[in-house]
Amino acid sequence: MTSIAVIGAGITGVTSAYALARRGFDVSLLEGHRYAGMETSFANGGQLSASNAEVWNHPSTLLKGLKWMLRSDAPLLVNPRPTWHKLSWFAEFIAQLPRYREHTVQTTRLAIAARQHLFDWAEREGLHFDLRRQGILHIYRDRAGFEHAGEVSRLLAEGGLQRRAVTPEEMRAIEPTLAGNYYGGYFTESDCTGDIHLFTAGLAAAAERLGVHCLYGAQVQGLESDGRRALVRWSGEDGPREQSFDAVLVCAGVASRALAAQLGDRINIYPVKGYSITVHLQDEASQQAAPTVSLLDDETKLVTSRLGATRFRVAGTAEFNGVNRDIRADRIAPLVRWVNACFPGVSTRQVVPWAGLRPMTPSMLPRVGQGRKPNVFYNTGHGHLGWTLSAATADMVAELASSALGRSAGGARVALQGA
């Protein structure tokens, strides 16, 4: 049986381990935390959103970033202190502007494909993760934002996704609890939401039932490969350990860049911090006043999801500030104010803040494929769409590994090269 080490037990690592185990691999899943899904897969916005497949490589993103640079509460915040990593990432991001249309269409197709994998796996394994299939409503306060959304809709349609424009009256019918004045919106009925952490933990348990060796509390210190065998060194409760495998798959989020360098590969992933709040709906009035349909506010770059009867998640913003997991009060406050303005009947007495580092490539495409060595693989760099894309990229990399390591005659030979 072919052995493979999967590094990282976030959403991409767990889905990859599961997909590999179903293909007959002897999988070891190594994770530094005591549990699966404790970093960026812990409390994200919850959206499984093909309608949010538009990549950020657009001139308007650069203009907004410059305009907001001195605002601590801005949706997009860039620490102006230069580092080589940051400068190289932005240089490559700008170089990808001509591929905005191509990458948006490609991401849309991938997001649609991911849905069925995820739904099938959840049904097969009996996973419960507060799945809500009520669509996603994009809201716009002015004509310029609404018209840009129309241009994006044409790209999404090219990728196979249908969404429709809605009037302010139709928006109120779709989500009656939403307060405020709006120019219009776009509604994608096929999108949905769910709790990424519950899904990740549930699928990790399912993977263990399939025979995956889940090694938690394993801090990976080093990776090596000679093309035939891969050596993994880690430290755990029992001290330093090392083990040899037939192959290695890196799904380590923002840590993937450093691990790839040890294997002779360059993956330009930058940690883009996002924030969320989980509003606990402690009384019936708040539960009635909170939305049941997921929202995306394009102006503030915030998304929402209703997680069961008693939780309301609001997430978003992007902060380029290196590997920094601090939860800043001046970045959380706008999320609370947004809830108070858009859903005034919801009590924000009990709000749990969170911050996570999205692993982003300059092209906004994940890196899914082989490294320089034939037994090294990557499934990382999904940015703000890790939850949305994970099931599809896991299946892709598992098929690619099966083909490359001689486990099947066919397989997916096309890889996504984020950076």
C-alpha cells in the first residue's frame, strides 16, 4: 500500500486525506494542534459561495487599497512597512491583472464542481454541520457597485453559475430582516452556508474510520524528498520523531511557503488576515431578527451565515500584515456596527471575535499539483475560498497522486498553479 503524509489538518488537509484514503492510500495526517480545523478553518464566514468566485486581480482593488491605507477600520488594510515577501507578492498580483477574467471563470467552475463532492461526502458519512441551502444575496448600496456586479455575473455565467438581479423590494422579500436602503442586489439560489469547523472535525473522524492515521500535536519541523521517498520530521508529546513515506502532500495553509522551500519549490503564499464575529442569539427576539439567508455586502466586504438557530456569523475584511494573528478591537468594531445597522433587532451583547490567516497566492488560484520531485504534491493557497473549493481540489490532488504514483491508469492530470 502506498504511504503518503498529509501536512495540515485544516479543511484542505482533511478533505485531501479523506479523498486519498478512499483511493486506497495509507494516509498519515499530521497537525500541530490537538484537533482538526483549529486555524483558518475554525470560524470563517461559512459561505459555500460560487457567487464569490471573482478574483481580486482587478484595478479597482488596487485603487481601493490605496484609498483605505490610512483607515484602521478599512475593509482592505495594508501595513505600509515593506518586506520582500509583501513586495514580491504584490508585484506578482499586479502581473496577474490581465488574467482576471480567465481566473474568475476558472474559479467559478471549480466552485460548482466542489459542491457535489462536499454534499456527497456529507451524506455518505452522516455529517451534520449546520448546512443551510437558502442561497446567497449580494447587496449593493449604489449604482456603480450594482453595475460592476452585472459584469461579474456575466463571468460567473460563463463559468456555469446562474444568479439573478433583484430589486430592493425583492431583496426584502428574500430576507425580510435586512434594514437599510439599497440600490439592488443579486441572488444566487444554488449557494449555501455551513459551519466549516464542524464539517472539518466530522470528516476527520470519518477519515480515521477509513484508516487514516491522525497525528495531532505533531509540529512538523522538516521535510525532505529524493523523488522516491519523503522524510518527515516532527516534534510531539513524545519528543522528536521522523518517518519515511512514499510521498508527501503539503496542505499547511500559510506555513506551506516555508515547507515548500525545504522541498525545493517556490509557492508565494501571503497570510491575509480576516476577522469574524459569532453573535450568540440568546433570546427569541434576536433569533427572529437575525437573517436566515446568507448575505454578502460588497461595499464593506462582509459576509454572513446563520449557523443553526442560535448563532449568527459575520466575517470579512482583508489585512496584509504578515504572520500576525492578533485580534484587533478596531477591526472587530466595524463588524459589530454593521450588525447593529443592518439588523437592529439582534442583540450584540454576546459576541465572540476571531481572526484567521487566509493563505493567498498572487493569482488567487490555489496551488494544486506536483512539486519538482515526483512524490511531492501541494493543495494549498485557496485564500478566501478554501471552504468553497476544498472538496474539488482534494479530489483533484488525490487523482493526480494516484496517477503519478502508479495507483490508477487514468486520473486528473490538469493542476492549478496558484504561485
